[in-house]
Amino acid sequence: MHPILPDRTFAWQALEDTLRSLLQHSGYAEIRLAFLEHTELFKRSIGEVTDIVEKEMYTFKTASGTSLTLRPEGTAGCVRAAIDQGLLYNQQQRLWYLGPMFRHEKPQAGRYRQFYQVGVEAFGFPGVDIELEHLLLVSRLWSRLGLENIRLEINTLGSAEERAAYRQVLVDYLRQHESELDEDSRRRLDSNPMRILDSKNPAMQELLAQAPKLMDHLGGESAGRFERLLQLLQEMEIPCSVNPRLVRGLDYYCHTVYEWVTDDLGAQSAVCAGGRFDGLIEQLGGRPNSATGFAIGIDRLMLLLEKQQRLAPRPLPDVYMVLLGERAEAAGFALAERLRDQLPGLNLVVNCGGGSMKSQIKRADKSGAALAVLLGGDEVESGEVSIKYLREEGKQIKIAQAELPGLLRDRLDTKT
Ligand code: ATP
Ligand code: MG
């Protein structure tokens, strides 16, 4: 777990602003969720035989013996909150959240123990139009951020019944080849055989490529549903490739599943994952209802923005105010407050901690400010300020304090 340092937080905030604005402008409302949940919630929703529940959760007992877990993902908590707070009663919901998730994984580039996700969930939408909406949203995000080279992989898992029937077909096939399975897969043969398809073990790739495909065992309704979504994506010119082995690590998905992946991040290639999870609300004690959603890994998105040189630059001060002598102190802060009142867009830093003219100008320069506004005893006396241009040609000038807002306003106007 690592802090995000001040030289990076500006770019994080810019990304979060973009996300917020995009979601708010499409009818999504933010929900702020608990970071801690009963361990049972994740076991019941994500599934006992998954990487997350088997080995990645931070779980501990409280003094009274309750088992709690730091949230490894947001969907389970979001569904629980929506059920408990009556958000699902007779209404549709479009929700989003953003914040840290916790998984006990081996830390490496793009994989951390505290990482950040933006999650989007929609409840009460049974048709594939909502999947299309989500995929268009994500696609719009990529283009708004100027990102390239992210592909969409998509698959269908069918209904719960179709999955159950297919499961048997798959287990029969894998049993015939049990000696070729690795230890993890042999263990999953009984508990979670579909996850075997997801295995990255090179020795099993051939075997898995030959495995029966769920797609070939779908009923007409599920197949039609998937066809319809693919057709809509084509009409909206969202390229995608169907990956029959995409099953996702979490148990609660049905029908649509997808991942957005990139080749620019090495092994940690998935930046977004989502799909449909209609059964989950009922499983967690609510009335049966449809549910769809996705989550984007923000840390990976930041790495990708950096790689593709799309990180938002750090905003630099417009003005650094240099204050020389005791009299300039009160006068300078008063002037700064007036400027902030008059020019809400102004980025203004006032020197604190005193110092000679030379050392204050040095700080001004280091701050990245465009202008230094100097105020000494003489200027206070005459109601003036001196202006030193730090990034452009131009002699130091002296103007009346009353002229300063106008001069700065002109500069701010040309900046935007
Ligand atoms: P992976 O296969 O990379 O482990 P996942 O299937 O476990 O991903 P999800 O649970 O679907 O991931 O979470 C959605 C997104 O959150 C991922 O696509 C990824 O961008 C991000 N993510 C997941 N785990 C981590 C992590 N430990 N560190 C940083 N980002 C992560
Ligand atoms: Mg994982």
C-alpha cells in the first residue's frame, strides 16, 4: 500500500474530475459506500472459490469476535446498501462510486494492495440497451482522455440454468484430460470449473482452446440477446472481439461479461471489467432484479495516461506574492484576499516565512509562477506593486494596486 504523492495528485484529480463530469452528465448519481463489510457478504457474493475470497482479502476479527473484511471490490457493498436503503423498490438506479479497494496480492507495476476503482452499477434494466450505454460511456472516456490502444473483449455466460448445464459438459471434457490439468485446476474441477478456462498456465492452453464452448450450449433467448448486443455495438462502431474463454473471476456474472484490455501495460493488461449480474440482488436478500455494471482500475489508467503522454499537467500559480518587511505583511495578505474575491480563477501563492528579496524570488521561480508581485515598504506607502515577469521577457514594472486586478484578468482571459 503506497501513498499517492503531491506531484501526482493533480493528475489524479484531473482524471477524477473527468470521470465525475462524464457520469453526472449521463444520469449517474454517486453513492458513497462503507470500506468495511462483514466477511460473509463477500463470500456470498464474489464466491468462496475465487482468487479474491480464497487468498486476497484483508480479514480480521473485532474485539467482539465479528469477522470483517476491507472491501476488495465495490459491487457487493453497493448492492447491500441499495437493498438495505430501499433504493431498488420499484425504481431504476444508475449509480457510481470511486475509492480505494484492498486485495492482498503480490505488489508489482499496475498491481497494488490498496488500489482505486471507479465503479458503475445500474439496477432495474433487463435489456441489453444498458450494456450498450455502459460500453459507450467507457469508450467515450477513453476518447475524452485521448487514450488509444484499448480493445474490448466480450463474452456471454448465458443464464444460470445454461451455465449449470454447460458446467457438466465442461467437467466431463476436463475429467477426460485430468492428467493434463495443473494442481489449481484439478482443485477447481469440482468447485468452480469455469474458472479453469481463465487459466494463464501455458501448458494448458491447447487443452483449453479445444474445450467445449458455452456459446454452443446457449438457448435461443440468450444467444439472441448476445447477438443483439453485438449488432448494436457494430452499429455504434465500437469494435470488439468475442473471447469465449473470458469468464471473469467473480461468481456473480451472467449473460454479458467484458474486459477492456491494452498491450501497453505489460502483464496487468485489464483496465476495465464488467457485465451483468442479475442473480446477485436476490442472492443477497433483495427482490429479484436486473443488475449490470463495470469497474475501472484507476491506478492502471494513470499508468496508461503516463505511457501515452496524456497526463494532465500540474496547474502552476499565476502569481507568487513577495512580501518584504513587516508593513508589507498585512497589506500583502489584504491585497491577496481582494484579488481572490475579484478573480476566482486566479492561482495565487503568498510567500510565508519571510526571507530576503533574493530568496523569495527564488521560491517564486521554483513554484512555477508566471509572475512575482512584489510588495515592500515603499509600495505600501505609494499604493503600488512591482511586477516581475518570471517566464517571459519584460522589465520589472511598477503599477498602482488598483490596476492589478485588470492586468491579471487580461492574462487569465488569454490563458483560457
Ligand atoms: P486482474 O486479472 O488484473 O487481477 P481482476 O479480474 O482481479 O483483474 P476486477 O476485480 O475485475 O479485476 O477489477 C476491475 C479492475 O480493477 C481491473 O480491470 C483492474 O484494472 C483493477 N484492479 C484489480 N485488481 C487490482 C490491483 N491489485 N491493483 C490495481 N488495479 C487492480
Ligand atoms: Mg485479480
